[in-house]
Amino acid sequence: MTTAHINRIGTATPEYDVHHAFIDFAANLLAEGTTRKLFHRMARMSEIEHRYSFVNPNATADGTWRDVESIYEPGKFPSTARRMELFEEYAPQLARKALDKLALTEEERRGITHVIVTCCTGLYAPGLDFEVVNYLGLNPSVERTMICFMGCYAAMNALKSAHHIIRSVPEAAVLVLNLELCSLHFQESHELEQVLSFMVFADGCAASLVTAQEKGLSIDSFLALTIPSTSKMITWRVGNLGFDMHLSGEVPGEIGRALGRSGSEITRGRHPSSIDWWAVHPGGRSILDSVERGLGLRSDGLACSRDILARFGNMSSATVMFVLQQIMEKSQRGQQGCAMSFGPGLSAETMLFHAV
């Protein structure tokens, strides 16, 4: 049977590195004293050095955040409608940047038969699928699929869909776009747990070409796991002032215990430590620590995921593709890998692959 391959991945972020400016801004939302000190301690422990956003913080010398468009002003945070206007303006710009990095040849453009887009941070119609088709000059009859509001594991589902398409139509060529503007949904909050969750997220986009051509990473199989009684630990709902996220502090522990029970199931009977490459979605340092412990991996087992977390933060559905891109560049023919992303459910979407 025909096998799908991720032939190439192009990634992009907006130009503004907002991580340290955000920390100063967010700290001022919290009560002085113990709460603020704890926030700064957690920021240091996050192992994140850079996060990029479409928002230009334009921080002043005293650390005050004065973004150029006055999007985030204390007491005047934008409505959901305003945030969607910003998404419609900035998301296509980031998509075009990632598509340029993918660097499709004219022949490859002519051969694309399907476009799949994942996003949980913005919606409009006609949407990003049309942006992709128009920007690349694709055949207007290309089949388009939008995978929306699935969160961080949506890229795995997009690859799963591309896998099924290639197996059904071997001559097909699927363009996958994973785009998120997570910084669009920063909320004005004085609660430490919520502000800490915002500190992890960033904006990013990945574009991938999936075909039957034997180059890049060969997709072997998929497996989805849902952890019982955890459905309320990660939630994502549309509110009046943006999309409202709840991210429970219990998530890392639940993931670690679940992987401890199901690690060999994910790897089809092999010991997890025998897998050459792990592309784990870097939802945060505590997530990666729990995965490492749960699977019994060596200390450098998640090196690529930790590197992406440090350099880019959590870009929701796009992040695991940044990790896979790095693995694609470093891996040698025949090496085995496992990709894994987490999201609402609480669920893990996993994919076994090998380098060709």
C-alpha cells in the first residue's frame, strides 16, 4: 500500500520577540509581594528565552508595555470582534511567510490537489484555505479542508488526513498549513495561574508538503489516546473578550501517568528509549519533564522539543511541526521516530515515522 511522506516543512514566526517584555508587563498585573515574586521565579524556570508575536510591544525603558496598535492597554483589552479583525489582518501575512519558506517549485504547485489548514485562534470566511490557494496560484478546484478549534494536537490530525488521502489517491499532493496567533487571546487577569499560562504561548506557522514521494519522513502509523476523567483540564471557549482558555496544573502529571501505562502501546511494543527521535509537542517545561519520566527516556531524549520551546515557546498546533522540521534536518536514513501532541480531551495524538 502507498505510504505518505512529509517531504518538506517550512516554518515562520512574526518578527517581534515579546517574551521578556511580556514578563515585565504581566508581572505588573499581579499583586506585589509573594505572587509577583513567584511569577518571576516560574518565568525563570520555564526555560523559554524567546516568543514571537504579531504585536509590537515597543517596551519603554521602565518595562512598560506600549504596543504600537494599543491592543493591550490595562482596562481596555479588545473585544472578540476586534481580535478577529486583527487575525484576519495578520494571519495571512504569517501564512505567506511560511509558504515562502516551504519554497515550492512551479511543478510542485501545479501538482497540489489538497489543502488542509489547522487553526484554533481565529476564524473568518473566506478563510486561510482560500489565502493559500490564491497566494500560490493553485488550481481553483483543489480540495480544501479546515481543521478548527482542536488545539495543540491539530497538526497530528492534519497529517492523519493527509496520510489517508495519499493512501487512497497515490498521485495526490497535500499542502498542510498549521497557523496560530496565540498572543491574540491574552486576557487581562490578576490570577497567577492564568497569567502563567499566557507566558508560554506564542505565534507561529508551519507549511508542509505531503506526498507519496520517498523523501523526508515516512509516516508509519497513528494512535490516539484519551485519558479518562480529564475532559475539564484543558478547555478553550469563545468569550466576549477573546477565546478563554483553562489549563489545569494537573495536566503534566496526568500525561506522565498515562504514558507510563501506555508507552509501549504508542511505540507498538518497542521500549520508548529505543526510538531514535521524539517530536513531542513542547506545551511547557513541566509537560516535557512528565513525558520524559513517563516514557523512561534518557535526559537528551527530548532535546529537539526543548530547543523549540526555548526558542519559540508554545505555538499550539504549529509547534510539533517545528520539532519535526529540526528532526528532518538531523535524522539519518532508517532512524525511527515518534511525534506526539496533547490537547483537550485530555488526549494525546501520536504518529510513528522513519527517515528516508
